[in-house]
Amino acid sequence: MAHTPPSLIEGEWVAGLVLARGGSKGVKSKNLLQLDRKPLLRRTLEVMHKAKCFKSVWVSTDSDLIAECAREGEAQVHWRAPYTATDDASSVCAVQEFLKHHPEITIVCLVQCTSPFLKAEYLQSGLEKMGQGYDSVFSVTRRHLLRWSEGEFTVAQNFSPKHRPRRQDWPGELSENGMFYAAKVELVKSGLLQGNRCGYVEVPQEDSLEIDSPFDAVVAQAWINYCQEGSV
């Protein structure tokens, strides 16, 4: 089934937004980290443009270098307020601040540029659901992890030790992977990225890696190299 770009839905202005502040504790200049000789931010913007889902594509930043990379990637730049660029500031806070300056937007899709294996089809699927009446849609990954509680005596959380599920017999659980969050502006203004009529797009585990440490960057580049060698 062909995807209908939500930007063509009557009465809706769909904007793609990347939050990319200059500071990063885990990996220095993380948003500009080079994978396969291309900055993470640039990789993300190319996919967002390829998806053809957005009337406008924005990067919210406090960094001159990131702003330059954003413009090279044909995105518009929003200079975020200092209070949204601290270590303690939430993503919702930064999106709300951005939306105050852009009242034309009715649906915003927050895209994480530290998800290097983002694909246009994931954005298209999510925003197609938004066009079908969902209030929010986000990306998830199915994981088969046996969870235990913390404490002196731990207790199984999602399975019975008497009946340990085999992977092939257990559908697993859906967990957020942070790749993208699409939401109606009214929902974001209330302080939420997810809520009301909420949907999801399932992303395969091999595409769900998030760059949050130097180790993640090494794994991501190794996977890129592996795929380019024709092994996948």
C-alpha cells in the first residue's frame, strides 16, 4: 500500500523536528559524530527529506556547528532557549518552546538523530497512522528479556521461573527505542508526547541501536561495515 504523505492531509501542518544541543556527557559532540564519514545529524536529515512526510524540517539547537550542519542538510534552524538546553531539561520542554514560535504546526514529529538506522519507511508508517486519527505514534522494538526486580531477594517480573518461556514460543515485549515520537500539538502543549489514541511502529532490533556511548558508536560503525560488505 502506498503511503500518503501526511503533509497533504487537509488542515494539517506536519513538521519534523530534531533536538540537537551542543552539550553531551556520554559522547562529546554526539550529534555531529561521524558514522561512515557522515555526521549523525546529516544522516537523519537525509532520511527525513527522503520520507517526504513533512511540510517543514527543523533542527532546534544552541550550537553554531550544529546549526551549520543543519543548514547543509537543508533544514531550518531554531535557536532554542537556554533553559531548554540544560542537562536537566526534558525533550517535551524543548518541543513546547519550539512550538511557541511556530503556531502553524499542528502535528510535530520529534526525530532522534542518535538513532543512526532510521529509515524513511518508519517515519512514513508512523505519520500515516497520525493521518488515520491517532493522537500520537512512536517507535518501539520487540525484546525478549526476562526481567527481575531489584532488592535483596529478587522476584521475576514478566515470567514464571517454573515456566521459563522459550524465545520461539514467547512474543516478547514492546519497548520504546526513542527513534521518533509523532504527536498532535495539543497533546504536546499539555506536557505529553504520548497519550490519548496512541499507536506504535515496530522497528527491527538491528535498526534500533541508539548512540549513547562510545561503545554504541563502535557497534554502529561495525554494523555499517558488515552490511556494506554484502553480508546482509
